[in-house]
Amino acid sequence: MPRDVVTLFAQEAGNKLIRKHCRQIGLPVNDLRRLVEEVVDKSTMQRRHGLWEAFDEVLGDTYEEEADNAS
């Protein structure tokens, strides 16, 4: 589910900026979107407890995919 509360995802200029910077650091845009969604989902202090585990899960999926593609 897209989270357009982050206005960069809602605008073409924002999407271009996101793609540019994600390409520079080697982070897939979809992973950034998922990371932002985790932050939004855990925006209250009570729910923020699981944030780092969620980040590890998102980034772990990317590294697994890269390892599979390299094989």
C-alpha cells in the first residue's frame, strides 16, 4: 500500500529525486518505500519498538536477492 503521506512519493519530481539518490547509494526504490512504510506504521512510541527488526527484514531481503542474482 503506497504511503503518499511522504510527499516525495506523490510527486513526479520527488520520485525522480528518490530514484537519483537511491541509485547513488545502491538502495532499490521499493526498499526505501518499504522502510518509509515501516516508519509510518510504527509512528507511535509503542509501535516503534519493532522498527529496527522491520528494517533488518527489508534490507535482508535485498541482500538475499543480490546474492541469488550473483550466483
